[in-house]
Amino acid sequence: MEEEYNLFGKCPFVTAQKIIAGKWAIVILHNLSTKTLRFGELQRLLPELKQATLTKQLRSLEEYGLVNRKIFPQVPPKVEYSLTEIGKEFKLVLDSISIWGEKYIDHIKSAEVSES
């Protein structure tokens, strides 16, 4: 297992897998790919996601440099999340995942029909 982590930053698959390993990372990146969002807006878009988990995922994506966190000096505090330049590059991956996901959904539906 230690060898896998030594490949981070060397192997593109290990690197990408580690960055998007969080259960909600891809969905968060998808939502941020459409526009800048505040924490509460993200939470409303993902109601089944607990606040602590969203915070953890956003921090992780921020540490990896995919998400930018902008704090506005006001009361109550206002924080906005957006994709960084390298995070915006991930949009191509999200588009590919969407296309593949739609094809897989069709595959599942056709398998259900043939089983009935």
C-alpha cells in the first residue's frame, strides 16, 4: 500500500484517484463547474451530505488546489467556493464521466428489460 502513495505525483492514475477519492468529490466538482457557490448553496444542492463531510471534502479539494475558497470580511461571514484554473481543467473529465454514466444507465435499463 505504501508503494501506491509513492506513485502520487508520478503516476497520473494514482494521482487522480487520490485527489478524487472522496465519496462526494466528483459531485462537488460538478456543482462548482457550473458557477461559484456559497457553502449553504452547496449544502442545499446535496441535502444528503452532512455538513462535516462537505467541509472535509472542500478542504481536501482546496488543499489539492482544485477549489478556491474566498472569504469576505463581513458579518455574518461570507465564503464562496469556485474552481481554480486546474480545477476548471477537470471539467473535461466531468463531461466524459457524464457521457459514460448516461451510457451505463442505458445499459442497466436494457439489461432490466431483457431480464423481464
